[in-house]
Amino acid sequence: MRRIDDSRFAAAVHDGWDIGGHANGGYLLALAGRAMAEAVGRPPLTITTHYLRPAPAGPCEIDVTTVRAGRRLATATAFLSMDGNRVLQLLGTFGEQSAGGPAAIAAGPIEVPPYDACTAPPAPDEGPGPAMMERLAIRLRPGDEGFRRGAPSGRAEMYGWFAFADGAPIDALGLLLAADAFPPAVFNTDLPVGWVPTVELTVHVRGTPVPGPLRCAFRSRFVADGLLDEEGEIWDGSGTLVAQSRQLALVPRG
């Protein structure tokens, strides 16, 4: 990424982060989120993204507007454009995590079998998976991969582990990617397995992960009028909640 001036950045949507030729929504969010974080000089706390059109690989520009910058928090808007067309529109608040203060935790870390006991990406005899899976080291809870064999679990859930294939540490921007990296939870229902275009995605960064894979849970509860919801939890190896997400997406077509 190259900074053109105080509010504009030049970047590229790279090959290998796509699903069927369309760049992954979490990858695009992380790309734009990085520009926003550099513009305001603080890491992301919460970002809401609206997806306006699919994004192929190629050069892009990110324009950032700082709405307000206070002592602890800064708020900014941005849009990511390709060939003069807006692809993303974003609104985010940025700031350092603040330790201490009151805490009330209503639920503990999600239960997922150990990383090595979970299911790896598709085997060669299952056909090729999305290109971006070669860059990630995602593992699914046994049973949640059944959709790949035409045997969905019947629960709109997708649990497992997230890590980068090269072992790179996961920071706040990595959490933005992780929030949209798993197969959609509705693949484990009777809906078709196909492209699920994201309409809107919000990610709350709740902490900085300790090194190692992240435990993730994604669930869908409501499917109606051609739209579905998906909510997610991401926990690090110390049992700390490090991110939450919620998105609205189009129902996949058969």
C-alpha cells in the first residue's frame, strides 16, 4: 500500500484472495481498514462495511475522511474504488484497547476440538477449494465440513480454528479478515452451496490476540426474503474474546 497524500492511498487487490474470482469480503475490509488506520494513526475498534459491487484482482484506491479525532477515539469514513467505481463504503472508529474497568462476561470461550483434531481444507478428491484457502490454515469442527460431501450437519453453524498458512501473527487487521474467512454457516442447511455475496459486515475488535490459532464460531439464525444473517465470535488461545462480527448477505443460489 502506498500513501498518495493525507487521505488517499494506492493499493492492489491481489490474486489468491478470491472465491470464484470475487475478492473475499474480509480481505477487502482488512485492506481498506489498513488505510483508515494509517490515516488516523490508530488501530480499528469497529468498522461497518457496505459492499457495492464485486471486486476482481487489480489496482484500487482508498479515500479516507477523518470525521473526528479525540484523545482516545477517532472516527473516519472511507471508500475503496476500482476503475473509478466504488466497491466498498466504510465507517469506522479507531483507538487503542483500554485495559481495566468493569467487566461482565455472560459466556465463556466456545468449545472446539483441538486444532489437530479438526478437519483440514478439501482433499484433492473433493475438488478444488477457494483460492484463498491456500493462504489460510483454517480447520473445521468435525461434522461441520459435511456440506463438502453433500451431507450438511443440519445446523447453521461453522466452528473451527483460524490461522495464516505461513504462521504470521494475527493483529487487529487480521481479525477483520478472520471475520469473513470461514465457509458460510448456512452451507450446513438445505440451502445450496454457492457464492454468498455480503451486503453489510460489521466487525468489533475486542482485544489483541495472543500468538497462535483463533477459535471461531459462526451461526445464522434468520433467512428470509433472499437475505441471511451471520454472527461470529473469535477467541484467542488464552480464552479472551478478541472479535465479534455480524453480517447481512444474499442467500446463495443453486
